[in-house]
Amino acid sequence: MRTSEDVYLMTHKGALRFKIIRTSIANPDIAHAEVVVPETEAVIRGQTVAADAHYVFLLDGGISKVLRVPYSSSGNAAPQPVPLPLNGNVWVDASDPRVPGILLGLTSWTKAAADYAYDPQTNSLTDTHLQPLGPYDNPQDIVSEEVKVASYDGTMVPLSIVHRRDIKLDGSNPTLLEGYGAYGITLDPYFDPKLLAWLEKGGVYAVAHVRGGGEYGEGWHLAGKLLTKHNTWRDFIAAAQYLVDHKYTSPAHLAGEGGSAGGITIGRAITERPDLFAGAIDDVGISDALRVETSPNGPPNTPEFGSTKTAEGYQALYEMSSYHHVKDGTPYPAVMVVTGINDPRVTPWEPAKMTARLQSATSSGKPVLLRVDYEAGHGWGSTKTQTEQLLADQWSFLFWQLGAPGFQPVH
């Protein structure tokens, strides 16, 4: 990234969350480059330049931030936060080193993507209306909250909570908690109009930004990988407990969901704390971690999860294997396990095996169902109809099991 005299570089050398350095174009000296933006708790994700300043984009626990760093020939100018109208996900639409200000894209849990022009003279953002919003793209009765939850070891874990403005915090709200936590992937805020079907029925939707993801950079990823993988589902459990303790819901009205590698998250959460959940969705999820290495997609995943060929790898895989932690005679929650018969990533035998084990072991009398789509794979490539039919089945199942009115059997 250049001005007329300098080049700005992102580097993770000595900075797991990245830092921005500056050096001369004419006489570059990386070893002695000036640090313009040091490493902080937030992760530096990107940068761009305009005529007035250098702009830096950060991720703080899943929420985007933008810093404006004015150009300075003598020392560093203090970074200035760009005021954003909502907590969400930000990206660069356009910038030009000949033009002051930048054009940003911004979306959130409660508003569809829109394009904003930043004016450095007034330090303000203006909606350009280049992206028109439809009638359901900015619902005024839906709100989101960003909190941090103390996990079992004291680590503060970000938690996003979305709900109708008028809900009562009395422990009765049907609540769906989602988590992933692998490969350093972040669950960025995004607006999904399909979620309105859950929220308008009084449901609460929450996302636990657990370790194993990238919400705080590579260190956050490494803290939920291999022998530290237990942090992933214990962060998820802590988020679930927070929702109960703060009366968003109660164990009788709480469900968890995880998909793909997030199958480890939800699978180990319900096997470690079955009393905390009334329902669960295990969506094309890894469940028999000790055997996954023998599947077609197994070998590429050994750096993330481990290999049975080493003692350390076996120990890590056993701990994260939900199948091997199912215990006979335990009152497990209601579970819908989902698979696509053409899934090349998590092959169908794995969800089927987990279903059979839970059906055999549970003493709760609650249903454990296997939903098979014979025309689907891992989810990518599914048609709009397939996606909506799956959501209808999952949410109807959860509303039924969480006691929502209108979803109970008529006797």
C-alpha cells in the first residue's frame, strides 16, 4: 500500500494478530521499518490508502473496526477510529490514493449490506443508497447484542445475541446457539432474512465465537486445535450457560447447533452437558473423530485435528470424538442429525453412526432423528429449495422440542 514516498506492509512477524509497518520506497529497510499500527487485541485484517490517510481494518472478537491513520512525515500520527453506525462486518468497496475518504460496505445481524461513503472532513459515514434495501432488509423490531462470556478457564469469549426487541428475559424464549471453532474461520455478522422466521416466533439466535476460530487471530485458532480442542466445546457450554443465567432462555428451551467441524462442538457439548440443552442440530458434523482419518477427506484434516498414528494425536482425537463419549442410560436432548448421501467431506456413515449410538444410549425418551437428503452433499451446491426445506425441518423440530406454542402435537 503506497503513498508517494512510503510503502505500508502487513506483517505477522512477531505479531500473531498482525501489525502495520512503513518503510521508504526509495530505500526499503524491512528490518528497521517503522511500526505504524502495532499489534493489539484486535486482528488486523486489511488496509487501503486514500488521499487523506491510510485506513486499517480490524476484527475484534467477530466485530469489524476501521482505523484512519493520517499521513505524517515526522513520526506516527495517532490512529483515529472511524465511527460505524452499527456493530457488524465491514469491507472496502472502493478507495483511491488521489481521492480523500473511502467507500465501505457494511452489514450486521440486523441489517442487510449497504454502501457507505466516509468523509474525513466531518468524520462521518453516509449511506449512498447504491444498494437499495428491500422491505425486510432492515427490520426495526430486531436487535443484536455483543457480550463477552467467561469460559471455564477465565478466557473471555465473544457471544452475539439476536432477538426481537420486545422479548421478556424470563427464561422462556426458544433459543438456538450456534458455534463452529475450527481452521481459524470466523463467524462474521451477516444479515440472513431467513432468520426472521425464527425470530418472529419469539426465538433468540446466538453465535458463540469459540476458540478454534479466528476471532482473535491465529492464537485464538491454536487455542482450539489438537490437544487444546476441548476449549472449543467448553467455550460453547459457557455461552449456553450465560444465556440461561441471564434469563434469555432455560435448559428446557435451549438448543445448540454445529455443522461440519462444528459437529465436534455441538456433539461434545451435549455429551459433556446433556442437562443444559433440550435440543440439538448436528449438521453434516464430524462425530467419530478416531475414524475420520480413514475417510477420503480425513488425511488433509490431520494438521487441524490430529492423527491416530501418534500418541498425542490419538489423545486429541479421542477427546474430541463425540461418538466415544456417548454413555448408556444418559438423558440426552432431542437431536436431529443431518447428512447428504453425496457428502465428500463428512461421509454419511459418520452421522449415521452417531445417530444409532444416541438412539441406543439415551434414556430421555426424546427423539433422535437422522435426516438424509439423497440429492445433497455437504451443503455447498444445495438448491434454494433444498436449503429452505432443511431449515423448515430443523426449526420445526426445535420449536417442537423447545415447547413453542403452535408446534406441539394435538391430542
